[in-house]
Amino acid sequence: MNNHHPKIVAETQKQEEKIGEIDNQKEYRKRLIRWVVNNNQPFNVTENREFQDMMTFIQLGMHIFSADTVRRDLDESFKTAKNVFRQQLQEAPSHLSFTVDKLKYTTLDFCILSGSHTGVNLLQRFLEVLQEFDITTKVNV
């Protein structure tokens, strides 16, 4: 690299710095989403003046993402995790067991039911969730 023209060397260094910044931004966004989810923060927390002040104190000139960006990243992260979980369920070597009244293990879905919470309504919505995860053949109903 030292044998190259100084302008080429400088341009190459700028490009490498930009790549590093992009990687850091991706990691920052991933960690921001994890913090929002694990601490039950609102999507617009990044638009809070005190949050912005804290972040720029930590790193001067840090780019603060909008609530829309946080929401998009969270939606994308959820879709990715859901697809991974869906695949794991589909590849399970045996039948699956479910309960609709305890939140002890992994939750497939939170459902809003139309009408009363009868067994028929619960079953109908449960079957829709099984279809969404493409695991109806793994469950004996």
C-alpha cells in the first residue's frame, strides 16, 4: 500500500473507515432494539431529549435513530426470530404440546379474540396460529 499514490491510500482509508462505521451502526441498531425490547421502552425513546443527550455524551456526534427506524428494525428482528422459531417447530422430530393458559415457556402468539372467550373461539384462533406456523400436522387436536 505504501507504494501507491498518496491520494489512493487516503481514499482507501476513507472507504475502510466508512465500512467500519456501517458495521458499528448495524451493531448499535441491533443492541438498541434489544434494549428497547428487554426494558419495555417505547419506540420513540430515541426522540426523548434526555436519551439523546446521554447518547451524545457517551459518543460525541453519535447518530440518534428515529422512532420509525426503531420500529422498522424491531419489526424486522421479530420477523427473523419468528421465522427461525417456525423452522425449529417444523423440524421437531415429534408431535408438539401446547397450553393456552400459562406463559411458562415460549409464547407463539398473543391473540385478540372477537366475541366471548368460548372454547370454540379459542380453538379457532389456536388453529389459525398453528397454520401461521405451518405446524398443524405436528399437533393432535
